[in-house]
Amino acid sequence: MKIAILGKPKTWYTRALQAAFKARDIEAPCFPVTRLVGSTGSKLRLSIGNESLEDYQAVLVRSIPAGSLEQIIYRMDALHRLENAGVRIFNSPSAIERGVDKYYTLTLMEDEGLPVPRTIVTERFDDAMDAFDELGGDVVVKPLFGSEGRGMVRVSDRDMAYRVFRALELGRYVYYLQVYVPHGCEDIRVFVVGDTAVAAMMRRGKTWKTNISNGARAERLRPDKRLADMSVRAAKALGAEYAGVDILPIEGGGYSLIEVNTIPGWKGLKKATGFDAAQYLADFVLKTTH
């Protein structure tokens, strides 16, 4: 079986996946997604160099780097065409598109009946100020697209909201406002593969941000049935075959789902739990690819 990785060569994740496939006698080359060449009227309809990606039975997407709107659309179009040609993509282009968009992700989870924090999204400054008041004057402002907590700010002062929203207006950004949920500087990451929550960790931050990249420490968590079921349902709502589901434990009891990562990392998860996601994913890809 031929399997390829789309991502950055020689990163920790790429090496981990290549080692897992090599242990199963499969060489898994890694190609940068920025080198994709799409053609019509040619035998090489989607290629990198002289390598046709249609010759591979499965492609595992590890990164879609930032770029212009045209670049991002083209990269996703290329993945869709590859999928239409019969190549298994992990995760599918549709799942990746849903997962990268925080607002669409949240709507899909709410439509699934899952608990999500009160959120208002708008394009107009005046509407954003009204939303700030409506959400109680204590909100987290997030970029619509983003990861690892970058660009997120907590705003609990109306004058500060005015300045932050005016700055966003200059960049023609969308206002994504989410009510601040007291969570004791903790959150939960559940790693889902297929129909199973295979591992989980509790992240404890130094501030309200609980990302490992921001200095949070993680410890192993054994998810109860409710937490596991919620996480699997969240991944399925996006059509993801594997995902990292981020959940806030609400002070006083209960949970609130905030994001589903369809190209999730697992370095912190492995350190906290010993769970080797690369090995698990290699088995899953081989089992589900025909």
C-alpha cells in the first residue's frame, strides 16, 4: 500500500508518523502542500514534481499552511480532486474546511444538540459593541481562523472593547465574540479516532488560556462516558475520522464544547498520557483504506 503525508518534512509529527508506518513496512514520503500542481488534459492530474498523488491509496494531511485566500482555496480544491479520484484523505477536505472555521464548527455542534458557549459573530463595529453588552461585558474575542490560542483576547471593559473592535475594523476582520466561561484555568482535550475517544488530558494554564503552547501543563484524564460520547459526537458532526476535541469544564458542573481540531497535534498528549497517536493512526489508516 502507498501512503503519503502532506505537511512539513522532518517535523516531530512527520517523523512520528513515518516511523509508525515504517514499523508496518510502509515508506510514507512527506510532501509540502505548497508544491501541489494540478493539471487538466494531462496524465499527472495532481502531482508534486513527477510524483502523481493519484498513485497513493491514502494521504494523511498534517498541515495546511497560512496563505492568501486564493492559495487556501486552491489547496483545498486540490484535496477535493484527489478525494474524487478515489484517494482516501485523512481527514477529508470537507472535515478540514469545517474544522478550521470556528463559527461553522460551533453551529454544527449546536445543531447536534451539544452544549456550546453563547457566541455572536458579526461584521459591523456597532453590532459588535451591542454583542459585547448582550454577552454580559466579559467576552473572549477570537480570530475566526486560528490555533494554539494565538490572537485570542479576553475583554471585560467597554472602553477596551471599543479600542479592540476599532482595530479589528481597520483589518476588515469578522468579530467573533464568545461569552467568557469561568473554567478555573482548565480545559480538556479528548483525542477521538473513529468511534472511540482513545485518550484525553486535562490542561491547566497559568492564565485563562490553557494551550500547551502558552505554558499550560497537562495531565492524564480518563474521560467518563458522558465526556467520551460528547467528543465522538462532536467529531462526527464535522465528518472527522480523527480529531482533537476541546472542552471547558464549567465551574459548578457540566461541560461546554468550544472547538474541534481536524488536524490535531498530540505531542502534549503523548507527554501527559504516554498515548502514541501516530501508532494508533497508522493502524486506523491501514484498517480503513482499501
